[in-house]
Amino acid sequence: MEDLYREIIIDHYKNPAYKGRLDPHDIFFEDDNPLCGDHIAVTLRVDKAGRVSESAFDGKGCAISQASADMLMESIVGKSLDEVKTLTKQDVLDLLGIELGPVRLKCALLSLKVLKAGVYGLGEASDALVE
């Protein structure tokens, strides 16, 4: 089963459906993982009801960081901002479907950290956002 999830991760890495930047956008945030140099920027459009109508990410980094960003952007379309605020690291890990060591965990969670910082309107992303 892990092989299937690895194939899905590689597909999201090589063929991301949500890569790019939305212009105009309602929410923008970007940050880096200083341990490995991964970089993620998230842009969202939000409808009048407070739901994510479009999402995109841009950046560079390892397959895990880029695939998790693509999968996360896909998963939030149609969700309210309040629902996005409740996402946890377990939600991201469930999307990926494989176990990760501590170093790869930071890679996988960078997109969630950036997303939540943007949704909360914070000036700085914090690891506490992904607990």
C-alpha cells in the first residue's frame, strides 16, 4: 500500500495541479523551511460566503514538500476559512499516506504552516500552527 502512496506523491510532485500564483488573490503568505531550503507561497481566493473558491501554491523543494502543498491546496477548495483553520498535521499526513521521519515531517508540514498563517492573517508563520 505504501508503494501506491509513494506513486501518488511522485505524481503530485511531477504534475502539480495547483502550482502557480493567483492574481488577484485574497490571501497570500510564504515561508521557508530553513533546515532544507524548501519554500512555499500560498495564494487563495475566497468567495462572499467565506469559502475557498481557488487555491494555489508556488515554491521549490523536495518531493514531499511540493506534493503535500499540491494535495493540501486540492483538499481545501470549497472549505470555509474556519474549516481551514482546524486542519491539523494529521490531516496532511493522512493525505500523504506514508510515515515520515522528523526531518521529512517538517517538509510535509510547511504548506500547512504557510496556509494557516495566511488564513489567520499573521505576519509570521509559527510551527505552533501545525500541531
